[in-house]
Amino acid sequence: MTRQEYLRSLGGKRVAVIGIGVSNRPLLRLLLEEGIDVTACDKKERAELGPLGDELEAAGCKLRLGPDYLEGLEQDVIFRTPGLHPRYLAEAAARGSVITSEMEVFFDVCPCPILAVTGSDGKTTTTTIIARLLQAAGHTVHLGGNIGRPLLGEAEAIRPGDWAVVELSSFQLLTMRRSPHIAVLTNLAPNHLDVHTDMEEYVRAKAVLLNYQGPSDRAVCNWDNEITRRLSQETAGKVSHFTRASGFKPDRGCWLEGDAVWYRDEAGAREVLPLRDILLPGVHNVENYMAAICAVQGLVGDETIRTLARSFGGVEHRIELVRTRRGVRWYNDSIASSPSRTEAGLRSFPERVVLIAGGKDKGVSYAPLGPVINDHVKLLILCGATAGAIRQAAERAENACGLEIVEVSDYPAAVRLAAERTGEGDVVLLSPASTSFDRFRNFEERGRVFKELVAALPA
């Protein structure tokens, strides 16, 4: 089915779009341009929409706004925003509404192969590496999902020989009924348990990436992660594993041997990427490259992989070097909204760091982070709702070493304290281990505020 055929199938039907955020605006405009009966639903009040509300109404869109925006929905088709759990639309589904999403429809109408990445950590960096490798090898790439832009609006311009590379969250995957041609599962650890019913539901959502694959599809899974290793045994796709720590050498996939990443398949084993060529710091980025190498086999040559690794400096807000001031390096790892992500960030540095952490709780335990903090942190600066939980994890760890822990009121105070307490050769790392929603709209805004504060420090 083409995108146009899908849009024609909506003729005469009532459609609701949940959420008027940035990601759904292209979808709203596309539906309205086709003359479809559209209702946009959002918890914002009319005044908060401003000119956007005027624009939508002028295009014929109905608005359902305010705290009761989900009440009594009975449209024929309802596009769910990724952040809304399907349980909130259960009554509408029981009345006969079809629940879908922009990404689900894109999977139905995309004319080219789709390569999708999910996991608890490393999704965006791995997705970006894969997209850049394919582009460097001469492929036309359409980057979307949780990264890039919504792709349904440009589906008509995508050619069969192109590649769609998408990053998918557990929220996007919850109701999907298709898997990509190449699926990459980086790792799984407790995450988003403030939204998901439990860990089982979270894992089940991630597993959708593999569940609908066929024998001609490919799956790339982390052998070192017990959950992803188990899920790799449940797909019909051809599986490649990558492993950094186990000593296992998969028949198909990547492993570390000496100071290099090796790859093996039916054609034999070969060295692909010397570790010295990887510009990005941290062993977790070695894993990201391993996942990418497995994903692009047959599409990208080894020299292209080495060339990119030597030049790719990373993605914003992911252990991003912000500034070197008076011999102190300041890093922005605002993407670290879970303890496991902060653990990976801390292990990226050989020296003990000054860590700025804390934010909104997402229902996960901080206990496993405590020992890592004691091993890798020289001063812990905390602010936000999870400050107490992180402090407790550090103080109750078996290796607790009397680490100095200071709680501050906000980020300006945290940056001032870090600047006062550091000197030549030190590292300051923002890696919150928590979501941003107690003070910021998202992790991007959190990271930008941090970068602005660091940039404003006197030379």
C-alpha cells in the first residue's frame, strides 16, 4: 500500500490525532490537506496553542482541548502520540476505533527497507552511526522516529532503493504489528517504569522489534545482556550477536579480540575496527559500533567504517564535550535519564569525576548505581526530586568511601559549585540518572541550559 492509497482509505472516516506536539504537526497538516475530517486532541488549553490553534482551525481541524481531551473519543481512526499509553484509549478501542500511530502507518506504506534500533541505552548514537555509515557508502537515508523527523509526510518521495533508518522507543513499539527488515536491539535494563505497567510490559514492547520478522530479515542483539540474548532466540530473522565482555565469539557477529573489533559470518572472520580509531569515549560506544557493524554488513565496507569512527564526535547531549576551562573538561550527558545510562557515562572516564545528577523519578532503583558512583566520583552534586534516592544509593553501597555529597537548589548553583571545586585535569559530568520533567520540558532543554551555564563561566 502506498501512502496515497492509505490516505484515500480514510475518506469519509473521522480521524483523531492525540497530541499537538512537534512530532504530530506534519501528520495533522497531511491529513487536513487531504480533506479528512480531523480532530486534534491535547491537554493544553486553547490559549496555550496560540497561532498554531488558529492555523489548524483555519485548515478545518476541530480541536478537543483541556483536561478531558480523551473523554468520549469515538472517531473511526485514532493516531496515538508515542507518549500516551494505549490503556488510556481502551474505551475508544472497545467502541470500535482503530488505534494506530504515525510510525505504524509509515511501516505499512514505506517503499524501501527499514532498519530500526531500540534498547534502553545507546539507541540514538547507534542509529546515528548506522545512518552516517550508509550515507558514506552512497546510500540515500531517511532518518526518523525518535531521532530526525516524522517520516510519513515524506513517504511519497522515498524510493525503493533507499533506506529508512529509525530509532524506536518502547512507547512507539507498544502497539506496532510489524518488524523492520534489519532490527538492532542494543540492550535492556529497567526503564520508563513510571509509564509501563511493569518490566514485563517494557520488555514485551521492545520485543516487537523482532516478533514479526521473517527468515529473510536480520536481527542484531547484544549477547552480554541476558534479556536481549533471550529475545534473540525468539525471532525468525537471521541473528547476529555482538559481545564486548563475555569472551564468546559468535558464528555471526562482532567481538573484541586484542585491541580491535572483529566480525565473522559465513565468509570467515576478520578484523574490522581498531579501538584506537574510535573517537567517541567509553566502552559503551565500542558496543554501539559493534551493533552498527553487524547491522550494515553487506552494505558498507570496512574502510568506510574506520573512516567514520576516526571522525565522528558523537551526538549532542551524549557525553558531549562542552568546554575546557582552566584545564577542566565539562561534559553534557543530559540524555542519561536512567541509572544504567549514568553508569555507562561514568565508566567512560579513567579519572574520578565531579558528577552532577538528579531529576524526576521514573520508578527504577538507584541501588546498582551506588557502587559505581563510589568507584568513579570524587564529588557528587545533587539537585532535583531524586537527589535523596541517589544519595542513599551512594551512602549505602558496600564500597561506600565517605564520598562528599552536596545537594543544591538548581543547576546554576551546581555549576558554580563544580567550578569552585575543580582544577587542572578534572572532569565535570552532567549525567542526571533521572528524567528532566521536574524542571525542563525534555533532556534537550536540560542539556542546553547546562551548556549555557558552563559557557557563561568566566575564562
